[in-house]
Amino acid sequence: MINMEITKNNKTILVIGGSGKNGSRVVRKLRGLNYPTFSTVRKENTAQADVRIFEWKDTSTWEAALKDIDSIYIVHPDTSMPEAYTEIKELAEKSVEMGITRLVLLSGRGQQSVIKCEDVIRNSGLQWTIVRSAWFNQNFTEGHFAAGIQHGELTFLADKVKEPFVDLEDLSDVIVQCLIDDKHDHHIYEVTGSTLYSFEEAVQIIGAAKGKPVRYIHANADNYYELLVKHGLPQDLATHMIGAFEEILDGRNANIGDGIEKVLRRPPVSFTTFVNNNFQTAAGE
């Protein structure tokens, strides 16, 4: 059974990236279980009593953010970026210095570039869990695919490669358990959905539920780079993203992980359930 009992020694938890799609769900669920939980923001004028300032590029913000914290959920903007290793290493060292006991890292699947970041956490001397996640279902509703779905045409780099899209409710449930239950210490979990779909297949399923077909366009690297830059992404970041996408979309991740079953003792939410819950109402419009 999932551990939903509130212990007498509730630990204080910091969720770095707690305002994002994933982190906000983790914060909500932890607070629902009465765990003292702080989220983070990057600007001082948006901080509140239960929100602390944390800026990856400004280590002077870290000490106040980590004060009196027991466990940290680490969501880095992009663990495949070259600077991620140094930033996560410095955060792990600061965590040791300030008496943090547990680190949980959200990581990617199949990326050699993120292994160094994982190794930092594993070798920190603290209790740790690493959660490697598949692409989120919610990228189609809350993320960078949402606008294309809404307008009936989605352009992306993936061709026929398949992906086990995972629901953020499942992922956040896994993260919560890793933060509050020490039986998950020193584990690496692969968190995915239960079925493989190509991006085109996923888009077709969404279109069928909407009652309005959504066209999927496979773009090559050059065309997608131009699209990213056209939408305001700096050229160096666009180049990095193209390389990262090409790495993880080469078929290495076309497999199913068992992290949800191991942690939650139940199967993942299916992609079709997610689609029906989020798009089916549009069919009657």
C-alpha cells in the first residue's frame, strides 16, 4: 500500500521548481498530507510565507532557501545543459553543509549527459532517490505542444519513434512517496506510461477525442531549429535543444519502465484515459 500516513516527525520539504507543471502538483499533494512544504520562486517580489527565493545562477539565494529544510526535491531547468552538473554539484555540497538529509532528483531517460548529475546526487553522502521520467502527457495540455493541439497542427522533430508518455499525476505521486518514505532511498526509478505511442499516434488519438483532427508534421532538425528561433529562442539554446531532442528521440527510450508499479503498487494512468479526461468534452462543441 502507498504510505499515506502522516508521521509524528514530519519533515520540512523544499520543492525547487515548485511553480511548474510537475513541482506544483508535488507541493499541493505534500501540503495535503500536512507536510510543511516550501516552494521556490526566482524573484523576491513574488515570494510569500511558504515560498522562498531560489535562483540557480545566484548562489547567494541558496542559504536562506535551504534553512531548516530536511528534504529537497530538485527540478533543474535542464539537466542536459553543460552548467547543470556544476549547479547540482554545488547544491548537493550546500545541502550537506546545511544538514539536509534527503535529495530527490528529477532526471531524464536515456541521456548520457544527465548521468553526471545523477552521480553527484548518488555520491553526495545524503539519502537520495533518482526519478527518470518519460515525456509528460500534460505537454499536450499545459506544455509546449498545447498551442499546436489547440490550433489543429503540431510540428515536432519526432518521426516514427515511440514514447511511453507518463501522466504528471502519476509522476507527482511517485515523487511524494520518495520524499516521505525512506524505503525509496538509494533507488533509481524509471517512470513511464504503460503503452508506447509515436507522437503522430498520440496526436491522432487527441484529435479523435476532440472530434477535430489534429495534423502532425514531422520537421527535420534544420526546420525545427528555424521554428524555435522564430519563436524567440536564443540560437545557442535552440542548437542545444535540437541536439538533446535528437539524442532522446533515437529509439533508446522506446521501452516501458516499472517505477510507478514499484512505488505506487498500481498501474500507470493510461494515455487514452488522460486524453478522454482532457479532450473529450470538446467533441460535443
